Amino acid sequence: MPITQIRGVGIHYQVLGENGPWVALTTGGRRGHQEFVPLARKIAAAGHRVLLHDRRNTGASDVLIEGDEVEEAIWADDLRGLLSHLDALPAFVGGSSSGARTSILLALRHPQAVRGLLLFRVTGGPFAAQRLPENYYGQFIRAAREGGMAAVCATQQYQERIAANPANRARLMNMDPGRYIEVMTRWRDLFVKGAHLPVMGVSEAELRSLRAPTIVIPGNDKTHSSESGRAAARLIPGSVLHELPIRDQDVPLIPFEEWAPYEDEIVRVFAEFMKRAVSVKP
């Protein structure tokens, strides 16, 4: 699968489908794009070209721990660059969890790049606000303080990044631990600042300012509660809410793979939504 340089970082991506409107889907957490391949194949079969990619610092893409903005803003600008590189603008963009946040920020920062938003498993609520800063940043800041970059490289998450892209080990080991701690602490603090908003990382005013056609499919675990998805749908003007036949479960996180039985329904409602959006004259 191809790798291209976007804003100085090697981004690993693949495109499924050869014709039709472009769709860019972004996974959640710090996971690579592979978990979305089955869903993307079905969306491509419905008449779309689907872009999947590993964000910087995820999957097989390059690790670069630098930046003054929240990570999702950096990822949004990278995705805009990748879509431009592929001559795929404007596109429908969407994703799950942090992928949904990245898609919203892309629509806020580059509205002309977005034909519509496909949001699912939206993150919000006090449980996520407590869990995610530690999961994304706290554990790695401690590792760097206690054992330098060798300890960071020894964590499971970075072991996965190195296995997928062996050059990432040298990039990390060549980084000053103090600088790593500085950047990760800044990212953590920016993340925490937006963690208690109805939709994590996005203010009510920002959500109300969105003009892209939007569909929201709520999640059903403690990190992606159904109420967070409903809140997004209430606040984004004209958005469509589609609720799957599922109930919230009292578990921290439901792996996306467990949503496999609902993929056909997700594809159907997304395809119908995009068809309507394409038919509306600007």
C-alpha cells in the first residue's frame, strides 16, 4: 500500500473503489486504518471511492511528536493535504471516536473540503474525560520521565508503531525525552481543556456553526455514550440522527469489530444520506 509525504510526514493509506464520490473514513483512538477495511469495502461496493489512512503517530505512518495544536487539528490538516494530493476534494469525511472529532475539525478548519460528515461513536461524557487523557498521554509521559525514550519505545502502543514501521524506532530514540514530555504534556492539556464539552474537543458554538450535511450514528459504551451522539445531532444544524438497534452497555469500550453485525445498516444509511447530499444543488 502506498505511502506519501504530507506536511513532512510519511502517511500510509489505501483507496478502495474506482468510481463515485470520495469518502474519507478515520478510525478511533490511536489505531491504524485496518479495522475499517470491511466497512470501506462495502461502501466502495455501493458506488464510492473510500480513502483510509493511518494518521501520523498511528499504524504504519511516521511518528512525529511535534505540534502546538490538539492532535485532532493536526490530523485534520494532514487529511486535507492527503485528499488534495489524491485530487479528492471535496469529500465526504467521517469516522469513529477520535476519527469523528478529526472529521468535525476538518469541516471547521477547511469547510470547502467537506461535502458532508459521517459521524459515528461520538465521544463525550465524564467517563471519557477521565479515561482518555491517561490512555493517550499520561502513561507515556510517565514512561519518558522514568526511563527516557527507551521506556517509551517499550510500551505496547509504540511497539506496535515500530513493528508496523521500523524506522519509527530511530525517530523516537533520536528525540530528546524532555522535548517529548513537553509536547505530550501540551497535547494532554489541550485535550483536557475540551474533554468536558458535550462533544469532546468541540464547543457548542463550533458545532452550531457547521454547515456541511451531517449524519450521526451514536455509540453504546461508556466512552461513546448514545447521549453524546444525540447531543451532536441536536447541535449541528440540519443533521440526521440514525440510531442502531443497540443499547448502551456498562463497559469502558466496545471494540469496533463488535459492530460488524450492523455494518450493512451503516452502509445503507450512509449511502442514502450521501446520495441525497449529492443531489442537492449548492
